[in-house]
Amino acid sequence: MNITVVGLGYIGLPTAILFAKYGNTVTGVDLSPVMTANLNAGQLHIEEAGLAEDLQEALALGKFHASTTPVSADAYIVAVPTPNKDDLYKSCDTSYIESALTSILPSLKKNDTIIIESTIAPRTMADVVQPMIENAGFTVGEDIYLAHCPERVLPGNIMHELVHNPRIIGGITEACTEKAAAVYSSFVEGEIIKAQAGEAELSKLMENTYRDVNIALANELAKISNHLEIDALRVIEMANKHPRVNLHQPGPGVGGHCLAVDPYFVIAAAPEQSPLMQTAREVNNSMPSYIVEQVEQLMADQEGNRVTLFGLTYKGNIDDIRESPAMEVKELLLESGFDVQTFDPHVATEILTGEEACKDSSLIIVLSDHSEFCDIPESYTNQMREAVLFDTKNIVQTLGNDVSYFNHGNLHQAKTKKRALTI
């Protein structure tokens, strides 16, 4: 099968490479000539476990080629960004999808399949995508087949989950669903779930909204517990021993291309019916400011004003800083007059070592749960003016001697200056 994948980002590129690895002839399309040239030379622009090896295999097989323009194919997969609009409810911006569809229309022929993988608002397939195709002279479900097949993978484990996770196939018609299911059956080993397009759209959004709401509950619990001088992490640990309770963990906020974005697509589609989702977004959006307030309290008696951020990505062991609360924390600290140093071994633009970032610092703030931050060596903390660490991700397992350690469980103890805590 000949497949054209439009958009070679964190989802489009792994998808294209897997289709090629499993024997399909794939053209990956992106507007960046530098990116496409690098990919054809075997050089990646994103960090993802196993992707480099699979790219090399696909190139060796002659099954993958990157281009700045689409080519004729049997199936077209659109995996471009869908950011929030700058409107009241931060609704879904479909302009990138519309541009992608416009780019493939000249190559489109009867019996082709178009699949939208980008996360989209409810009714986007029916109200935006289908009219564009029909206005080009095709009949959807008879000579062109349209489906929404949302990705549902965990960054850092994408190559495995694309193959093994269940896959939702939401067609405009039953014939569309069957056609799209046949495309993915070339490599998906997980369950193929056949659905209507609207069901697929809303299902994807609710997967991420569910997590957003539950994280908001944990974050609100952390605020409440700090106010009441109760260990929030201990409360969560005990509550989760109930067989029907699964509280999430608090943190510095919610980021990435899913949880911080997708709930707004539902909210914008039904604002009067979504007060819970709107409140959850407000709670999670408030966390960077809340973290900065706690930093100001921890730093109140320090002679210096240098703080060191450990991690800038929105989650651990990846290089993705999109919508990262760590980046917002950084900006807020700078606005508050702090001298901010950063250390992130996964972000290429970050060049400081741990020792360099900690030099003369009075506080380390762990904002990303990278595995490198589980054990903080003394060579880092020995460089500090005063060795204090605020672990917003509750990931640190070992520390050097004489380091005062705070997390969302014991943060209230900073109020009474009880800093003789160990891990």
C-alpha cells in the first residue's frame, strides 16, 4: 500500500516509520526542507525510544522518503497540530488540517482513504473535513473514504504502543470505517475498535479530560493539605488502598499537546454543559503560580536569590516542552526577580551540567520526572549556597547529606522552618 503521511511531528513521524517498517511505501510530508533532508539522511529531530533504529530500517528497506510536498497514494494520514484558538473557550484551530487537506486534493483519486489522526473537536469530521472533500467533487463513503483515528500513546513508549494499543477507527460511514481499519491492520496488533466519527472524536478528548480532571483533584488536595498542615501524599497513598479509588499525583501543572489542550475542545463545543471540566482547567492552570508562591516562601530567608530548575519538559524522559508548566514556572520566577538556572539533560538547548546549574543556588526545584532526577548526587548539592530541594514531582529517591527536602506532602513544614527532612 502507498501511504502519504502529512505532518512529521511527535505522532506523524513514528506512524509513518511504522507503516514503512511493516512493508508499506510511505512518503512523509513536512513543510521544513531541513527536516525532510535530515530524515532522508537518517537524522531525527525528536527524541523517542526506538525511533532512530526503526527509521534506519525503513530507509534501508527503501520504504520511507520524506518530502515537502504530498504524492499520490492509496491512503493519506493527516497528523498536524491542532492548537487552541485565542478565543473565549480556547476552541480547536483546524487551520493546519484544512491546509493539509488542500495540499492533498490535487493528488486525490477515487477509492482513496483519508484519515485524520490529529486530535480534533467534536463534529470536525462532519463539519470541516467532509465538506472540503465533497466540495472537491467526491462522494464520501462511495469514492472517497474518511475516518478519524486518534492516536492514544504515551511519549517515551510510542513505538510499542502504536503497535499494541487498541485503535479506534471512526468512519463517516461504515464503509469508511472498514477502509480505514484495513489501513491500520498492516501493523496494529491491538484491538481494532470500529466506531462512528463523532464517537471517535469525543472518546479521544474524554480520555485526556478524565486525566486532567483527576490531576486537578490531586492538585487541589495538595493545596488543601498544605493549608491544613496535612501530608497530601500520605493521604493519597492511603486513599488509593481502597479498591475503587485511584487518586492521581499532584505536580506543578499539566502540559503537553493533549491534557492541557484537549479539554478545551469539549468545553468550546458545549460550554454550558461542562462546568466541571472548566474548573479542572482553572485548577491545573493555577499550579505554576502556586509553585512560585511556595518558592517565594522557601526563599524568604535566603541571602541569595538563585534557584535551579531541574527539568523543563512537561513529563519525564522526553524532550517535549510544549505547554510545559515548567516553562511557565521559569517565566514567573524570572518576572519575580529570581536568578534562574536550568538543568535538563533531555532538552538540547540546555547546556549546563548539574554541577554548573546548582552553583551558588539556594533551592533546587524538580519540575520534570526524568529518571536522572531520582538520585541527586552530592556533586550537585555541594555546589549550593544552601542545600534545599523542592520536589514537585515526588520523584527524588536519594539525596546527599544535609539537604532539606520538601514535596507536596511536607511543604507545610516550611512554614515553621522544619527543614531536617530526609528521603
